[in-house]
Amino acid sequence: MPRPAQPLLSPTSIVDAALAIIDAEGLEAFSLKRLARDMNVQAPSLYYHFPDKASILEAVARAIVLETPRPRRRDPERWIEYFVTQSLNFRRTILRHANAAPVLLQFMPREVFGPVYEVGAAFLAEVGVPEHLQVLVLDGLDRFTLGAALTEAMKRPASRREIFPHLDPAEDPSLTRAVEANRFEPEELWAESIRTFLRGVADTRIAPVAPARDSARPLTPSHLPS
């Protein structure tokens, strides 16, 4: 059987080739012309699978997110470590594709997280975290992980292991002493930060409080406790 005149394209092969360019050379090196050249096809061939460059980048973001392994074992006695592992896995995936951080910022596929949130909420209920605190955990972990990992990914590689890369001992003596006393590497520090957050949630036993309608009003003697 004769070989095709040009390589067969698929959405997966296009996304893989696009991510390879971004990983190796950065987002600025990516273009449809460059992608077509690397795949040994003409640029119009790409439009059969994707309508434009943005749709390819959206698929790249989705592929990165789906690459993240999910913890399989859910031990109620170690529920905090389940969420720490989930957060660390996503952090490692983002840093593995650090050059794609701008793509994730612009095209983060939030719908991919739906099943993850559902499993997380069910597990939190199983271990006794009250319903009114479950969104606090899930949304908090989401924001912490995305914000911290994307910020770290956009640093220069040489400075990623430095927690405060611009520290000046003369100008910041207290912070310098704190950094010298810190015993955690960056990833360990991140994991312990997540544990601290979750321990605080575990210790919280307060009921949800509705915001006061007059919270913006200044205090007067009648508002002060007797």
C-alpha cells in the first residue's frame, strides 16, 4: 500500500507538536507557520482540525491539565495528604510545561476540573468537613495552586529555587533571618502551606455567617458592645 503524500494529521498530533515547540522555545516561537513546518505540512491543513491559532492553544492548555495524575487512594485517616498530593501533582505538571504558563493563564479549561471537584466534595463530606466549608477548601486549593504555580513557572529557571530572589540582607535583616531559619525547599514549603491551610479548615467549627447589611456604616456608640 503506498504511503500518503503527506503525514496524516490528527488533533492529538497537532497539539503534541504545538506543545513541543512551546516547551522547547517558548510561546513566542509558536505560530501556525512554524507548526506546519515542523509537521511537514501546509498551514491550511491545520484548519481541517482547528479553526485558528487560539483553538490550538486552548487544546494545549486542556492537554496539560489532563496530563496531571490524580491521587487514586482516598484514606479518610490521611485526607489532608490526599489534597496535598493533588495540589503537588498539578504544580509539577505546570512547572514541567513552564513555558506554557501564559497559555494556561489565558485558556485554563475550567470545565475539566468538574469531576475533580465532585470527587473532592464527596471525600470532604466523607471525612466530616461541613458542607459550608467544602467550597472554601476546593476553591482555596484551586486558587492557591494555580496562582502560586503559574507565578513560579513564569520566573527565570535559575530563580525558581529561591523563595525571595531579590532579598537584600542589609535592607531586609528580619526577612533574611527568617529565610535562613526556613528548613523547607520550595516544593516542601508549598506542601506545608497546603497542610497548614487544611489543618485550619479541619479545626474550624463555626457556622456560616451572612454578611451584615450595614457593614459599611461607621461605628457609633449604639453599635459598640456594652
